[in-house]
Amino acid sequence: MPHYAAAAWTATGSSGCHERDSTSIGPPSLLNSLLIYIGYTVNVFGFFLYAFLAFEGYNWLVALSEARGWLRLHATQRLFVDAVLSACVSFTWARYLSQGFDGDAFSHVLYWKYRMINTREMTSRFLGCISAGALFGIASLKLLWQGVSVQFRSAPNTFRFLERFLLGRYKCKTFSEQLLIKLPHASHFSVSSWKSLVRFGRRFTGGAIAADFGDPLRHTALLLENFVFEFCFCLAVYLVLVITVVAYRFGDCNALYIIYKRSVVFTANAYLRDFDSSVSLDASISVRRFFDERSLSLLAARVLANFLAVLAAERYFTPMRRLRHHDFVDIFPNLSNDKKHAMQPKGGSRAFVNLAAIADEDIRLTPLPRTPLGRCLRRVALLWNKDKKD
């Protein structure tokens, strides 16, 4: 398989700093799918751990400086510093520490919809990201101390977010509350439906899912508010991701994407902090938070918003519909040269390509990255193939 260090970034969402092996790991067997799954699970879990340690160290320094009178930050300053630290953590991870198995869970669905990766690889990547979120959520509950940074855990009980309103300290209402006041039946229907679902789910979770919804209007307002912000800002992030896929040849695209995503998180959280809530913009982060919040309805609202944002970005805002053949050859490295040549339009390399001609079986697996983790997984594949031949 030809070497494509730059183009490999577009299929993985990684920083482009880690080159990929020039040889594929083979046909899409169960072993290769498992290796991809392990790679994404380990890498995403490593990012969560790195971010956790960075924010814990930051919180310790802030607490120490305030205790000794060196520095005292109010809430708005903390929010701004948190945003800057988030950008630094994401950038340093992508540039220096990532093992090449990057991207949020639903970004791989977007690559699959564009036919850049096949169904088996998309499934392995998606499940790897989700598994990493679940494993870190379980580890933070069972193994780590409880003082996790607010960047990664919400308030102990998310449904107390409107306590200040209940106490009459504020008379204003959120956008969702103003809407739902006109539709009281909608809020009662929403909560009653979730109560039925939670009662069914508690049989299998041993009571791990929260069932106390409180005021139906307030609970539905929380879900709707989180859904709207998650959808809108996820859509904004995926639109920029689409642009970076096409403009992969510019080396600073990934850095721009990371900074933009951190800015989006900062903007959304500046509003949602009044709810003691925050956006995830990643299904794996939503799953990780579930183990702290214990709210199945909030998890479902976030994941559904992610999914709908991906569908909207792919269907209504895609540049792939007007992709010239000479760009198509570079952006789709997982297709064979014969397939690329067969798809060349009659108008030549500057004519537009019909991506509908790409079948799932035409797409090969993305080669493993040339990183320590990628080389380790490749050795496992080679040993397995050698044992089968013997």
C-alpha cells in the first residue's frame, strides 16, 4: 500500500504528526478489527487520564495559591483559564503524546458516511471510543479519588441545577422553560416516558440509574437545553471537521480545529454553567460522565444530539458532492489505485467524482500508525499471521 502520511490524518482525526505504516495490516478480518478497537480504546483512555491529571494539578495549584494569598480567581476568570488549559491539553496531546488513534466517536461515523473508511473499521473505532469512556468512568468511580475536576464531572446531582430559581433568587426563566410553559403536557409526557424506561433499566443496573426527576417541567427543560446546545455546537464542530478533511494538505488544520473546538466548548459552557451542566461534544465523554451523573435521559439527549449533528453535517453541508478527481485521489487513501483510476470521469482529473460508485468492499483498512502503540499492535498481527501459516 503506498505511503500517505498526510492523507492518513484525514481518516483518523489525528494530528498528522504520526506517520502511518506503508503496509496495511491485511484484509478486514476479526483480528484486525479487534486491533483497531484496542488501539482506540487505549489511546482515548490515555487522553482522558492525561487530561484528568492536568486538571487535577491545575486545581491543586489554584487551591494552593488561594490558600497562601498569591492569586484569587473569580468564577469568570476560572472559566476562561479552564478554556485556555483545555486548548493546551488537547493541543499537546495531539502534537506530542497521541498514538494516532484519535477522533471523537461520531466523527468516525462522518468518515464512514463519506466512504473514507469501511463499515467494519467504523464500528471498531466507534466502539473503541465508547469503551474508553465507559472504562474511565468506572475507574474514576472505583479507583480514583472523588475530587475530579469540574471540567470532567458535573455537580453531584444534576437535577438540582435550578435550586436558585426554586428559592426565588432569580425570576428569569430559561428558553426551554418559556417554551414548555406553553406545552405542559409535553413535559409530563417526557418525564413519564423516561420514568417507565428507567424502571425497566433499573432491573439490569441494580439501581445505578437516577430515577428522581423532580419537577417535570424543570427536568424536561434541562434535557431540552442540553440537547439544543449539544446539537448546535456539535454541528459547528463537525462543519469545521469537514473543512479540515478537504483541506488536509495544510499542516495547521488540526491545530486550528482543536482551538476552534475548545472555543466552542467555552462558549456553550458559559451558558450551561448556570445549570451546573456542560456540553460533551463527544459520545465517549458523555458515556464517561454517565457514571458520575447516573442520568440515562441526559446521556440519551447528548448522544442523540451528537448523532443528529453528524447526519446534518453530512447531508446538508458536505463539500464531498463537488470533489474533483485529483483531490479525491489524495483524500481517499484507502481505495486501490485501480479503483481510483476506474472512477476518473470522462472530463479528466479536474472533473467531479461520483462517490456513490464506492462500495464498502472497495475500502481497505487504514494502516496502523507508526507510533509505539501502532507498532505493538502490528507485531501482534504479524505473530498471529505467522502462527496461522505454521
